[in-house]
Amino acid sequence: MCSFYLFLFILGRMDPYVLIQFKSQERKSSVARGEGGSPAWNEKFTFRVEYPGEGDQYKLILKIMDKDTFSADDFIGQATIYVKDLLAVGVENGTAELHPRKYSVVRTDQTYCGEIEVGVTFTPKVEENYNEEEFGGWKQSHHY
């Protein structure tokens, strides 16, 4: 679960939303129309996580965007949350949580433009035990 509270140093009208990326997966928050530079979201996003898995890039990338009606949406900035330790604790203990805290939002040139407050919870999905004789919904039978 991710809850977002965003504060940006931007003047003018803005309709922000957040693109959340984990590895090759991407989710999108709702657009906070008319909320300007300090919108609040309270949304839940679910990602498929394999831990341990290939690679070492266990991070959530939060891209803050400004929704435009008649042109391409504008990139405002992004924040990165490293979750490798969270996943390790969650696998060991059955759940783990990063309590809401503020992360810096930076532009493409790495200049600071605000912050986003995010909380993250990781709960491993329990694997279901399958009868070894069942495959694809059919029971395997032996005829001799």
C-alpha cells in the first residue's frame, strides 16, 4: 500500500498525478485536479515482487506528472524509494512497513523541487499448495 502526500515548489495551476514504477511494472494514481502544488492521494497499489530474484534493483520510482488536456503531460520530478531491505524483512517476518516519510522530488537535472510523503507496506503472497496430480485444472490420471 502506498499513500502519497506531495508538496512541490511550483507556482501556477497544476493537475498532478504519480506514475509508480517497480521494475517493468507501472501503476498510475488518480489525477488531483485543481489541487495544485500540494495534493493528497490515499491510494493502494499492488506490484508483483520476486524476492530474492534477479538483479539488485529493488526500488520504487515515483514520477510526478502534470496532466495536460491538449498537449503531452509534463514531467515535474521524481523520487526514488529503495525497498530491498523492506522486502527482506517482509519475507522473513511475514510483513514489513515503511511508515510514511518524506522523500525528495528532483528534476531531470537533479535539482530539488519539493517532496512527497509515502508509506509502503510489503506482505508476501502465500503460495497455494497444489496437489501434485493436478495440472492446468485437470487431474492427471494413470492408465495402464
